[in-house]
Amino acid sequence: MTTADDTRSRILAAARTLFAERGYAGTSLADIAAAVGLTKTAVAYHFHPKDRLAAELLAPCADDMLTLLGAEFSGREAFLEALVGFVVRHRAVLRLIMEDVGGADDAPPGSPGEAIRTFRDELFARLVGPEPDAGSRLRGWAVLGALQWGVVHTTDLPEDQVRAELLRAAHAI
């Protein structure tokens, strides 16, 4: 690994941590630079504008999401376990996705928000199936909400504990 690759890796690690703690808007390039002992200019050399940094952090999550959505599962329970594993594995960037980039229903075509909304809607469809009744719809959104907020606000807890409790909560819903 070259020095530039090592620097990029350190910047990405610091950004992942700071975005999870403070959110995207609440983290500046200067904050990231301070966390890795660099100047803001040095960070900007590797990642300018800041959204390039976010995009690089999101890429592995997006790849795993496509894999999850393309996989066949033996039933709802198997899908739930895979979904919980996914959100826990990517919990450090899920705040960035859910709160900062957002999947708002009014996101313009071609935007990251539209892509996130599409993923969200596909996850929902996988959870509730075609033509769900009102109760199934409510439970499906409750599961997605519990997973979203559960990982966003527990990045300080051990991964195994978060996975076990979220799976228990998802099954209870």
C-alpha cells in the first residue's frame, strides 16, 4: 500500500466515524483533517468536494444492497436475518444514507435520494410481499424504521449485541 493509499484509508476511516457521530452536514473537511492529523487542504486533495468522500463510503454499502436485493431467500425469516446483518454491517454509514443523503419521496430523478428511496421500497416489498394488507404494511414499515433508527443510534454498542437485539425486535414486529 502506498502512502497515498494509506492516507486515503485513514481519511475514509475518520470520515466514517465522524459522519456516524455528527452526521454529514455536521462534519467538515477540517474536522476530518484534525482527526487524522492533516491539513484541510491535504484532505481536499484526496476528496474534493466532500460528497466524493461520502460517495466512496457509500459504494460498498450500495454493492451489498444490490447483492441482498438480488438474492433468493427461503422465506421472510431468512430475508430478515440477511437484512439485519446488512444494516449492522453498514451501520456506520447508514446515518449518512438515511438522515443526510435521504430517500425523501420528493427526491429528484437521478439523485442519490431517488436511488435510496428505490432500495427502501424494494426492501419493503421483500418484507411484506405483493398486495399486503394494512397490518402487514404497518409491520413492514415498523421493521424498517426499527432497523434504521436502531443502527443509527447505537454505533457505540458492540456489533454482535446490536445484531441480536435488532433481530429479536424485527421478529417481534
